[in-house]
Amino acid sequence: MNALELIDISITPPGATAPLFPPVTLTIPAGEVLAVMGPSGVGKSTLIDFVGGHLGAGFRASGRVVLDGRDVTQLVPERRGIGILFQDPMLFPHLSVGENLAFGLTRRVARRSERRARVEAALARAGLDGLYDRDPATLSGGQRARAALMRSLLAEPGALLLDEPFAGLDGETRRDFRSFVFAHVKEHVIPVLMVTHDADDAEAAGTRQVVLRHE
């Protein structure tokens, strides 16, 4: 089973002389959702960016990211085998809902008919059946969030990163999507690293919680 290891990670922003937080070392086994909390500006999303390979220019970082025993620190994002779900679902506006979900399947599934069948099944599981050809702009916030999650999971990542994925949703929509996310990622039995400032989100994850503090 995959485990995601963060080993002695330290990150310094552009123009700064001190790291954002003390060196971080964590191991997240398959099937666990680890919630990282902390105040605004402490570097929670920056940590996610580093793990996923999306750290911005000018940041100085050290440490290693290891997935299933393989050091992926120097690999480009698409070769790491790590999915990510942001606060903004960021569906491709020039593609239909179904084409968005099929995006990560193109290299692994050659037959278009099989890709379509897998996407249709994923949409049905997400309560989005019949929306394959829909323009993403016509979806509600909750529907876009569900589509973005299924797009990530269809790519069969070895680990998943959640960057404040519920922050843009309110009330019942937020609670429903939160339950939907945790049920699906646990079913896929992959390690999940989530950053959040919300104690309810962290508690709903149902596993470990750690607090990130300034250096």
C-alpha cells in the first residue's frame, strides 16, 4: 500500500531570510486523511504546493517527498502520481464536464468508448449523471466541486492533496461535499494530505490532525 512521506521539509518565501515553519516530517499511510491546520500565512498551502510540485518561483525549499518508497521531489507534477483538489475546482472552461473528467484518462485508456464509459460511471456515482456534455459554467458550486474530485480520482493518483477544498461552499452543500470527499478517498485507500483553517473540516476527516506554526 502507498504511503506519502514528507521528510524534513523547509520552505522560505521570496525575499525572506527565515523559513515559514519548522522542518516538517510526516508519514501518511494509505487510507488516512491527515489534516494540517494553522493560522493564515503560516504556509499551509505552500506546503501543499511543494508536495505537489507547484511551488512558485523564488521560493527556496529543502527536504524530500516520497510516495510508495519512490523519491518524487525533483519530478514535474504530472510524473509524481499525486492528485490535488483546490478550493477553486478549476474545471477547464473549454471542455465539457465529461471531457474534464476524461482528461487524466487519455494517456492510460486508448479507446474513446472505454473512457466515456468510465466517466459516465464516475458522474453517476457523483450524482452528476446526464451532465457529460454540459458546460462547466452551468454547474452549481457543489456540482463543480464533485466533478473536480472525480477528475482527480479517475487519474488513479497514488496520493491526494486537498487545499481548503470546502472553503468556497456553505451550509448543507459544504457538509454534503465534505462527506462525499472523505467517503470516496477512503474507498480508494490512498494517503490524503489536507490543509484547512476550519476545525469542523479537520474533525470530519476522522483521523490525525497536526498544527503548523511559524518558525
